[in-house]
Amino acid sequence: MDALQINPWFALQVKSRYENSVAAHLAGKGYEWFLPLYESRRRWSDRNKKIEQPLFPGYVFCRFNPLFRLPILITPGVIGIVGVGKMPVPIEDSEIASIQTIVKSGLPNQPWPFLQVGERVRIESGPLEGLEGILLGSKGNHRVVVSVMLLQRSVAAEIDRGSVSRVRQPHYTRRERIAGMPVPGRAVA
């Protein structure tokens, strides 16, 4: 192992509206931290104002050795370190670098819902507004697929990914499934 190995990035979950305070405490303790901000407009009854808000509300990114995490955990405002069970999971350097590049670019940016290819989505604007389907991606383009389940046939249309939102799947209880309610994702015999 290299003697100058850089510690990995971790996401710290922090109390609501404590992001700046946690970042200041981490800086005071000598840690490298990252709090990506974006500019938004807030409207009050008498004026509009530009304010900076966290791009990831409730989170601050920090580099540290996970074996020596107690100073991080006792930082005022820190709820915990994002991970699996009690084991912190590092974030890829390339993902942090991408976010840093976007923030430094000066281009307008904003938080966006995390949509994965294969998720059920609803189109919120444009000529297909109100339509529901499955989000697909290929060669930088995004398509929504609308299916006729009974016929087992589908139609795909190219869309702007920004015009879709996630559709919540219905939740069926065990009793409803036993009673013959259709289960999402399964063909009905």
C-alpha cells in the first residue's frame, strides 16, 4: 500500500439544516469535506431572493479513515455515516469528482429525483403528458415503453428524461394476493 494513500469519501447523514454547521466543524477538525450547494430563488410576499441550498439536503461528504471515525460521529449535527449496518460504505471518487465539476462549472443545477432504467414513470409534460410506462435508456437517449399487458405487446417513444416522475407501485397485502388481486409484474393466468 502507498504511504500517501488518500482516505475515501463517505456521506454523513446530518440533522436538517445543519449542513453548513457540520461542514464548519469538520473544517475545524482538519477534515476534507464537500457540501455541494445550488442557487434557488425564494419568493416572499414583498420580494424574490436568491439563496444557496444543499444539493443533497441532510448530507455532507467527508474524507476520513473509517477505522478512526469517532471524531466524525461526535461532531455536532452528525446523525451517522451512510453504510450497511454499522459498516460505512465509501463513495466512488469519480462520483464526487463529477458533482464537484458540475458545481464548479457555474451552470444552473438542482436536485433531481433518482430514476433508474426499468422504473415505472409518469410523463409530466409535453404531448405525452399523463402517460405511464417503463423508463428505458439506450445510447444517451431515453424512451418510455407503454405496454398492453393482455396482448403482451409494447410501444416505445423517445422522451426528455426531465419530463418524467416516478410512479409509486400499488402495495398489495398478502390477503389481497390470496384473494386473486393481480400482482404487479406478473402475468395473470
